[in-house]
Amino acid sequence: MLKGKNVIDPMDLSLEELDEILNLADEIIAEPNKFTHACDGNVLAALFYEPSTRTRLSFEAAMCRLGGKVIGFSEPNASSVAKGESIADTIRTIACYADVAVMRHPKEGAPRVAAQYSDIPVINAGDGGHQHPTQTLTDLLTIRATMGRLDNLTIGCCGDLKFGRTVHSLIKTLSRYENNKFILISPEELEIPEYIRREVLEKRNIEFKQVRTMEEAMDELDILYMTRVQRERFFNEEDYIKLKDTYILDNEKMKLAKKDMIVLHPLPRVNEISYEVDNDQRAVYFKQAKYGMFVRMALILKLLGIY
């Protein structure tokens, strides 16, 4: 069903397809040795026009653990992009060498353009402040593994909700499951974009509210999804400095939360989660990073039509 498909937006995947990917990820976690040669002879192209640690390395680790090979670049100056090559020409060339491509780009919509010119599946690994579908797959696998469900949840999204592509993708996806509601915690300057509020939450009659402090929401939450204030999305340093320390999760705030609430974070963190919180069993963001590798293994296998 998924063979040859592009994954640019989380809405490109039906709920049935999401289940397929998550179920295969569960199989990989349970029996990793079964998949060590699944991608023998296949090549993944990793095209990263923007810095990345977890997403790039988890895709590379995923392909390596499946027995495949990885080619690509980790910043545009290491490729012909520095000479002015277009995305269309880059992907046409890469498609001559690889079986699947993953692209991160600072410009919104760039991976979709690549997909229009590509003969191989293209996976969006984050485009500007827009979408990040494989982080959403990671989040879903983490939530399902720790909470046992993807519905009937109260999700608090905290921090940079304006530019936070991980939040945009997560809200779009979790809005498709029954009885989920959202508490959006941000300063006025970093509120959720109007199109997410209007086209996703309001259009689907999803229950949500906007608050300014974490304390207002902590005792209601099943999931707290923390995000950093992203320096790279600001036009001037002054605005970033003003907002960067607005929300800091520490042990005192964790005392206000339910005993079974979980804390997620797409990472990297700067200082929005105190290191003391790492020892709380409800902090699952490093497990989340590991789940990211397994779910990307599953996605690669599905897009190549191997499983």
C-alpha cells in the first residue's frame, strides 16, 4: 500500500497506513535481528540543507541497521547546491543513484517540489517551520508504547508553537484520533499559526484552549510536549532573547502533573527542560529519540515495498 509513496505531510498517511508503520516498528523492536539484511542492495540518499543530529543520524542508523547504504550531504555547501543547482535537478540526479531520499530544507515546501520531480520516494525530514512527518511518527510510537493508546488524550503543547514544525505535524495527526484535546501554552508572539487553528482544530471541532503559563495546564495533561524557542527562526536576536526563557520545566512544575503524565521533546533542548527532570520516570524524550530510529526503519521498509 505504501510502496513508492512520498511522505511530505503527516496527512499523506491514512490512519490505516500509520498503523501499518507503527505495527512494523513494534516488530522491529521485538525482533531486530530479523531485519538486519532487509535492505541489502538498497541506497538511502540523505539530503540535509539544514543542520540536524537526531533526524539525520536516525535515518542513517535506520538504513545501516537494515543492511542498506547511505549517501548524501549534511550541509548544502558540500554539494552542487553551492553552485546554484536547483532542487529539481538535485533530486533528478540523486534518483539515478538511490532508492529512497530523505530531505530537510529551511524553505517550506521544498521537499514537495522535490517529490514532483523524483522517480524515487521522497521523505520530508522537516521543511522550515512547516511540517516534520517522521518526527510525528516517532511521537506516535512513543505515545502508543508508553500510554497504550492514541485517543482520549489531553495534550499540552508548550513553547514555540508558531515556528515549531513538530507541533504543527503532531496536532494535525492527533486531531484525527477520537476525543483528543489540546492545551496550547505559549506567549502571544509564538501562538499556533492561524491556519492550524482554523483549518485543523476549529474545522474538526477539536476541543482546545490557549493559555500563557504551564501552571494553568499541568494537572490536566496526559502528555506535555515541550519545544525549544528556535533561534534560527527569528529575524533578530533581540526577539529571541526576550522569549527564549519563557518556559522552563523543572521538578517543581512536575509536582503539579499527573503521576502518569509523560514529557516529550523532539530535541535538541536548550534550557526549557531542567536536567533534574531527566531522572523523572515520566520524562521519555531520550526513549523517544530511540523510537525515532525504529519507526524510520519501518517507514523505509514500507516505502521500498519490502514489508
